[in-house]
Amino acid sequence: MPDTLPALMPSLLAVLAGAAIGAVFYGGLWWTVRRAAKFRRPGLAVLSVVLQPPRTEERLRKNPLGIYINGLSWSRELDATEGVKKP
């Protein structure tokens, strides 16, 4: 039995890390849904986040991480299709 404990440690750590990540995700989701239900306009509380890698130098300077929040005016300043080949 003592020989198997070191072999099980990576698996145990992975399970614990997965449980912690799941708790954070679902805890945040639960909190958001409860808070959004109290708002006068709940649609504004639940926004989607879009991850688009910068394709041009200008977009890289303006938003190096490529994270956009749909529905907010500052995201509209950068054209989401900029740098994409159009058919």
C-alpha cells in the first residue's frame, strides 16, 4: 500500500484541482444568475466574452489579449472582422 500512494498523488491532485475549478465556475454561474434575476434589465448582466487573437498590428496594440465583451460600445470600436479574408 505505501508504494501506491506516490503513484496516486498526481491523480488525486488532478481530481482536487478539477473539483476546485468546477466549484469556482459553478459558484460564479450561480452568483451571476441570482444577481441577474434582481436587475431591472437582466440581459445586460449576462454578457458573453469573445476571445479573438489579434490579426493585425493595430488590433494587437489596441487589445493585445484579444478579449472582447459583446454588447458594450468599447468592443465595437474594433472591427471584429478586421484582418479576416472575405470571400
